Amino acid sequence: MKPLVTIGCAVTLLWAALALDPATPRAEAQKGHAEQTRTLTGHVFNRQDQPLEKAVVYLKNTKSLGVKTYITDPDGGYRFPALSPNVDYEVYAEHNGARSDTKTLSAFDSRKQVNITLHVK
């Protein structure tokens, strides 16, 4: 009976080692997932094409309906990193009660870096 216990322990240790080994398929899949994200950047402008500082940019995940916000930089810039490539997003900006049109970042858009300019009316 002791040989069976020894083999059982060896199999358990082998499974544990594979689970912790960074070269396992699970670790590779997680690593690949991190590399497959995309980033949305852009700028927010007013009607006179001047950058709008402190405009609020809203990013809506159309799958989960979660919303992220970003307050624009002094140059009107915004940035949303680590976005899923398999989800559609809607983005728009608001400033002093005025709003831009809503733009869509489609899951069919395969670019890793996407730039969308928003104009507040």
C-alpha cells in the first residue's frame, strides 16, 4: 500500500508544480490576455477647436453597462487603457452642461491604440 501513497504524492506534487510553472498553458493564456487589450485616447474640443480642460469623458462598456470617467488634461486629452478587444464601447464628453456626440469603439476595430476626438457643442 505504501507504493500507491508514494505515487499519489508524486502525482499531486507534479500537478502542483505544473500549476505554479509560468510556462503552463494557463499562464500563457493569462499573459496573452494582458497583451490583447487596447487603449482609447483622444482630445476634447469646443466649437472653436480649443482644447477643453476638465471636461468629463464617459466610457460605457455596452456589454456590462459599466461606466468609467476621465477628467481631461490641460490639453483636453483623455486616456482609457486596458480595454477589452471583444467589447463595444460608447464614449462622449460633457463640459459646463454641454455634451458631445456619442462615438462608438467597435469590437470589430482591431487596432490596439485608438484615437477618438470629441467636440462639445
